[in-house]
Amino acid sequence: MSRKFFGTDGVRGQANSAPMTAEIALKLGAAAGRYFRRDGGNVHRVVIGKDTRLSCYMLENALTAGLTSTGMNVLLLGPVPTPAVGFLTRSMRADLGIMISASHNPATDNGIKFFGPDGFKLSDEAEAEIEAILEGPMALAPPLEIGRAKRIDDGLGRYVEYAKTTLPRGASLRGLKVVIDCAHGAAYRAAPEVLWELGADVIPVGVNPNGFNINDGVGSTHPKLAAETVVAHGADLGICLDGDADRVQIIDEHGRVADGDQIMALMAARWAMEERLNDGTLVATVMSNLGLERFLQGQGLRLERTAVGDRYVVERMRDRGLNLGGEQSGHIVMTDYATTGDGLIAGLQFLLAMAETGTPASTLTRQFEPVPQKLQNVRYAAGQAPMEAGSVKDAIRAAEARLNGQGRLLIRKSGTEPLVRVMAECEDPALLDEIVAGLVAEIEAAL
């Protein structure tokens, strides 16, 4: 089936340009409504959450119109983190959950992510079926079966209460000073509130959204301000979320940033020691550092790799009955607690490790020595296919031959932006720089 609209994480693009227009969002809502309401009746419901982008108002209204036109009843949550939508879809017995967000992308972008009634993101097959419905004639509900729309005022509060329950009863964060950077995004209210209610001394950053400043110099992709704030306030830890709070970066007391690989290493080792890491296995993507794999092997644990995208991590976890996985970018998936990456709950797990062990963040974020890794992006225009050029293919083969088992090479198109990502790992930093620079130059030449 066609996948004209869906990428690796729902539908995404620049706001008010296809496919992120009100017209397409309306049709997408109607198609999703028809897909989930194939048995008829007027008892079907969908929850819709959003982040803080200005364009979310437009897309929320368009989706609501499309969904109600096919008989779906819409429950509007307002600004909430992506994992809250997964949680509330299941908790509120909804047939469908929708999050309007472009995650870590700038405010000019937006996206639409779909969750099934179990709270997990839809499969590729389900998305392809929705696309097929979208591109055909739309079957609308009769006048007396048009759906209703309703604001849910306590959705955020439900998620806040649930997030606190992921720590053991009686656990407290008293005595810990924490900088929380919410990227002016969806968690700007929830994250500081959870930390404060658990007893932490909270220093908020990125909690003043205005519709345009999401991810702008703040958040997990821009942790510099949070790192400076940690040092300036003598904080014990910094937690950096992205725009929809499904990913996290941890900052130690010296202002040094740790990525998702170090967080996963810590959690895997702790959970294995507590005999709660299912099958002694962590799931991560092909982007995760070779050092993580070696660390796990030294602990008698296993690493399973998937394609890039937290949805593929989750699919492997569900297929294998595993309960811990994630991405180097900071998506940490703990299916004991959440159906998707949850930056806040991952941050709470890290804080729990600090509280229980009395160990500083600088030690806990250095679980293994990473193999030197370099990633560069090459932007391309619509219609260009740089990976198909013969010169690029030849350069890739030559680079692989030069590595000759000394490292790894991964070149792929981004699933969320028009970028070619060139990543290599190698014990020899000079060879690493040379290989990545050469491949980037070859791809740019092909463009």
C-alpha cells in the first residue's frame, strides 16, 4: 500500500504546507475515523493532545472536524506530553489517540502521530490502510450520528499523578536540586509539577511557550542553557526534554550532557541486578554506540538493534516481550510504565538511582567509554535522490573497505526531515574524521 503521507513517526512537515495543511488534516481525521469506526455505532472516541506550536490550533480544529464527520466523539486534552496521550488513550478506553507535534523540530514544523486503543503507536500496516481510505471517496456519518467534541480539563492532572506512581511508594527527591528544561513545549506544566510534588528543589527552564519558541535554543537538542543553569545554581542534575517530552538528555552537576545510550546502560544494569530486565536484553537502534554493546556484553546482557525510530524499538520489544529499549537521541521506552518514549519518567528513574545510591550524576552518566562516533547531516531538496548516485554508492563501498572491521558505517535518510545522515564509528579518530568528511563531500557533490 502507498505511504504517501506517513513517515517513521506519523505525518510531518512544515505548517500550512502539504501535508500539514488544515485541508489534509481534516481528510486525515476523517480517514482515521472511518478506519476505527468500521463497525458503525456512535460510541467511538478519540483523544487529541498537542504541544505548544501556534499551528496546533489549526490542526486540532481540522482533525476534530474530520473525526466528528465520521461519527467519532473527540476528547480534547490541550497541551500534554506525547506519552500522556498514549497513557490516556488506554486509560480513557478510547479507540484512537492523536498527538499534534513535530517533537524536536522548530515551531514552523508540525506533525500528527496516531495511537491505537492499547496506547501504542499504529503499525505501518494500519497507517497504510488509513492512507488508502484517505485517497478514496469518504463515507460520512448520517446527520444524527455526527460525533461530539468535548474539552477534558483534568487530562494533564491524570498524567501527573500517574508519573509519580512510577517511583516506589514513599520515594522522595528531597535534597536534590534539579534543573528541568521543558523546551517551551508540551511538558512545561507537567514536568516541574511532578518534580516539585516529589520533593525536589526545582529550577525550571523553557516553561514560557508563546507559540513560536518551542525548541528554540532550549530542550534536549539545545542543552547549553540548561547546562549553564545547572552550574550557575549548583544543581545536582539537569533534565532536558524535547518539544513533546518523549525524549530526554541528562546533564550532570558539572554541566556535561549524557545521551540516551548512557541512560539505557544505567537502567539496564540496575534492572538486571534487580532481576527485572526481561530476558537480559536491551533494545536499541543501529545508531547506538558500539561502546554500549560492549558494556552490556561485559554485564552478561544482550543488545538487539532495530531500524531508527522509537516505533521500531517498541515493535521489537512487544514481539519479544522485552521491557527496556530506546534510542541514543533520548527516547527511553519502559513498557512497564509507558507505551512510548517518556522523557519525564526516564528522568525520574535516573533521579531514583541517585537517591537510592547517593551517587552523583557525573558517575551515573559515565557507564561506559564511547567508541569515537561522528554524525553529520546533509540537507537535500524535494525530488533529489543523492543516495542513488553511482559516485555516492562507490564512496560508501570504499569507506566500508577502509574501516575493515575497525568500526561501523551507517548512512540513511531521515524519516522526519529532508536530511541524509552520515554516521561512522571508529577507534581511530583521524580515520573517522576523514571517512565522514569524504562521504559528506561526495553526497554534496551529487546534489
